[in-house]
Amino acid sequence: MTALSLRQLNRATLARQHLLERARLTVPELLERLVGLQAQTPHTWYVGLWSRLAGFSPEEASDLLGRGDIVRLALMRSTIHLVTAEDAQWLRPAVQPVHDRGFQATYGRQAAGLDFAEVERAGRAALADKPLPFSALGRALAEHGRRAGWGERDPQALANLVRTRVALVQVPPRGQWGRSGTAAHTPIETWPGRALAPDPSVSRLVLRYLAAFGPASVRDVQHWSGLTRLAEVVDGLRRGLEVFTGPDGRELFDLPDAPRPDPDTPAPVRFCYEYDNLLRSHADTARLVAVRLRDHGFNAKNGVDPGTVLVDGTVAAGWRIALDRDSAVLAITPVRALTAAEEAEVSAEGAALLEFWAPKAGERRIEIAAPTG
């Protein structure tokens, strides 16, 4: 069994994620290759597309979202992802156990004694006229419940029960480029009008994951999806997979024809947004991170982590953009010392990011701080 080094895993992952070279693909084509992008913020995922696509137009992605060709809804790990409508149809039912488990862990006590199917029907009825924010949905359900004899129930628990049992998409203009809107939700069957797959394949989910993030372990697939007990599924696929060992001796699985570039393949500087799948899809991120990010202001209990800057394929800095009336400042905080050549490349890619993110800013400035730690 061939052993793979961290650098080999790094280059393989970056190749799958189109971070070695920007791809000439459409937005839907890229999203299918990545099995979506984590997208719980309305707009920062546009940076994820910009970093991966040649000639990317945010307006094009925005239009696709407005038409319902791509959608934002809770999927893997019960977090909001941006996916094609076609992928949403089978991914959402495939990860249903994740949503069920999460609801029981958080709201099980508040929901004790409820008829879940009845709450679902009431939720669909409440959403029939128009999309609603969760707060309004919860209030409507609580009021209905008082009339129906449910007793006094937590509106938030009721709204989340509907979210668990119904594939709810966030409707535009929420998430569209240059626009804002309330986080309102409606069933995917209502808009954009897609029926969910009745018998989704978990094997298909595993194979799609390996295409986007492999080589990877069973533990990695479970971490990304939120599903458990996938060892039996992977064993059923084993004959059609390549099997390697990682630096820790763990078995890693991959598709036979998937790209595994030479470890010396150059990796250009890339900016990843704060929820980029790149750092959220492996149980062990050592292939991408060479330092303890917690020691550098990441993984804070309060607040959102900064975006990350990849230098030679691994995390070398965090970044944030501050917007004022007529200025945009990109603040970069390295987690290690950068060479003069690396700093120049970071500045060049950072300038391109600022031009993309704040094209109308009269002043665009980059500030690189001293390394943390």
C-alpha cells in the first residue's frame, strides 16, 4: 500500500479544489465538482468562486441564484451550503440523519410529546403564502400550536423542527451580489420547484466527496458530511478505489483517475474566505495547516474567524477587509514570517482581491502586520 506524504495530500487537495490553477468552468460546473460551498454568510462565498474560477463574474452567480439554478440551504453538518439545484435534490435527503440528530441534541426536550408530522404540515401551511424568516415561522407555529392543543411551545424549537423535516432554501435577494434581504425561507418544492430524491445514495455522496477532497479517510468523510458509520459504505466501494496510507498510518481512499499532482507542483497564493470548505472538510487538516491556528487568533469562542491566505499551499496568514465610505483596507496577519518574495505575491493577489471586492472604492490599501505568535 503506497504511503502519501502531507505535501502529496496537499497538492492533491488543492488540485481538486481548483486552487492550483483557476478553472475555466461555469459556476454550476464548479459547484458540482466541489459538492458545493459552505455559505452561511450572504456574500463572502463569492470570494471562494473568485479564487477558483478564471474570469469569474459575480453578477453571473447572482443571476443563477436569482433564478434558482443554484440555491442556499442547510446540507452537510446542517450548515448552509451553496449548491446546484440538481445536487440539492439528492444531497438534502442523503444527510437527513445529520439534521435529525442535531435537532434532537438541541431541541429534543422542548419538542417532547409533539407530533412531528403535524408540526411539519403546519409549517408548510405557514410557508404556503410567502417565504418567512425563522422568527416569523416560529411565531406562526406557536400560535397555531396554542389553538391545536400543543401547549406553550418554544417558537425557535418549532421553526427548527420544520427546518429539520423540510428542505428550506433561503430565497433571493438574500445572497445576491450587491443586494441584501431578509433571511427568508421556503420549501425547495415551492421554489425553485424541485422534488427531493426518494432514495438518495450515500455511496454517491462518498464518491463525490472523494472527487472533491480526496485522498481521504472514512473519518474525513464523516467529518465533512456529519454522517456516522460510513466505514461499511466505504468498504462496499473499496474494490473500485485506490487505497493509500497517510503520514499517521490511517487508510486513505481515492478515485483511481483523480488528480494527484507531483508534490513539487507550484501552488500560487490564494485567498480563502472564512467558511471556505478547504479547511472544514477533513478531520485532520495537517495537509493544509502547519501551525496551531488557535495560537494565532483562530477558532475563537466569540466572533468569526478571519479568511485565510495560502502560501505554497498552506495557511500562512489571516485576512479581513474593512470598508469605509470611499476606501477598502485589506488587513493581513501572517501566522509565520513571510519571505520578501512571498510578501510580494501576497500583496499582488491581495490587490486583485480588493479590486474584485470593492471595485468602486476610491482608495484600496493593503496592510501586512507582523507575524502573530
